[in-house]
Amino acid sequence: MRVLITPRSFAQNDPRPLAYLEENGVSIVREPGGGIMDEETMRARIAGCVGVIVGVDPLSARVMEAAPGLRAVAKYGVGVDNIDLGYCAARGIRVSRTVGANSEAVADYAFALMLALARQIIPIDRRCRRKDWGKITTADLFGRTLGLIGLGAVGRRMARRAQGFSMDVAAFDVTWDEAYARANGIRRADVDALCAGCDFISLHLPLLPETERIIDARRLGLMKPTAYLINTARGGLIDDDALLAALRDRRIAGAGLDVFQQEPPENQEWYKLENIIMGSHCAASTDGASRAMSRMAAENLLRDLTAGTAAT
């Protein structure tokens, strides 16, 4: 069974997931050049494969048409916006995700962005390297208000971390769990209220038609000039042009972005901003998360290729 594996970090620090696949009759195909593949490269690599473990590389209908024997897709992560799910359903291709494998790592990174932005850690470091020991007055995190747009696996872990900083946590989620929220001191609010009232706003939603550009120019206009926006979920959740303008005009205090609509951004104006921390879609890139995702993706794929069970 030929299987394409696209994530560079798959089994990077632990060879057991690769060995597990090979011991069960899987022949591995990988991109020797590394990096995120385009559709043409994906088509060339996926030809003849019955399964794929995919990261953020495009898995469109056009790509999958090049693999008529494809039976299973294992997402290395949880976001499936790069996979044509409708095409998979029509062809009976099973799709799985590594739910929960990287939630702690992403929450760590999102919280680190909040701290770094509030306390201006990067600008202070840059000044110190120039032997400038002048003080910068920064913002507090302790006791401030955190707005979570999305209260799933990562959002809940963010709320738990915020409790250690005595933050007032408010959240929005399409599927609201009142018992969980009450037990954890989380109050319910709609997106507009979160944008208008919170000091820190962190996005933890999947990218769907109804969530695309959920943060647009209007909602950016609702935010306090002292507010910080964090996105470690999907770039399409934010209108990049509107956010760029808001940051450039200092209509909000800053942003921590691990994801963009286009990665890396081509607009050079992003790189001139001093009130932003940029990430390379790396929030889940820890040793522990990579090990867990590698193991789960390998198990999910082999299960769906051999057992014919329903994907989760």
C-alpha cells in the first residue's frame, strides 16, 4: 500500500509511527525537497497512493483525482479546510483528524503571544541588544479580560491558563456547553460583545463558510485601542487587509498571528509593523505535539485503510 506523507515533522523525533506503517505493509512516499507542496507537486506525489497523511498541503479534488485508488486521508492536525471534504464523501474516502494531540501546544503558544505582546518582550529585547536600557511601560495581563472566540479543545485550555492570571474569561461558541462554562467561571457573550469589551481576543475556530472573516473591519472597529488580537487557528478567520490597516493606524494595540490568509504574506507592509508578532504556522510544532500527532495519524490511517471503520 503506497501512502503519501506530507508533514515534515511527521515521525521526525520518533521513528515508531513510520515503523508501525511499514510493518503493516505500507510503502512511504515523501517530498524530498520539503516545504508545503503546490497542487502540481501533490498530484505527482499522490499518484498510485491509497492513503495520505496530510498537513497544510492542498488536498483538492484535482489533487485527489490523480489517485484513483485513494481510500483514506489522515489529517496531521485538526483543521480540514485544505481538504475537499465533499469530494472525499462522494468518493467514499475516509477522513480522520488527530483531535486533541496538539491542543496544549497551541494553547501554550497563544498564551505566549499574549504575554509577549502585553509586556513588549520583543521590542525590549531589541533595545537591549543596542545597549539601550531605557524602560518601556507595558500592559498588564493579570486581572484583564480575555475573550475566546471558540471554546473547543484549545479554547478550553486557554481558559484554564487564564485562570492562573486571574483573568475574567468570556467566550463565544456555536455549541455552548453551559455546565462546563459555569463550572469554569466562563461567561457567555456574542462576538460583537467580545470585540467591544475584551482586552485580549483569541481565535480558536475552524475555518468554515460561516466563520470566514469573522473578524472584519466592522468588528475591528469595535475593539478598544488598547486591545490585542491573537490568531493561532486559521488565517481566513480574519480580513487581513482590514487588520493590516487597523494595526498600521494603531486603532488596536497589536496582534499575535501564527496564521495568515496567504503564508507567507506577500504584502510587504506586514513586515514593517512594530505592533505585531508573526509566526510561521508553528503553534503546534513542539516535540510532544509532533509525537502525538504522528502516532495518531498513523493509527487513524491504517485503521481506515484496513478495518473499514468509520472515521472520527
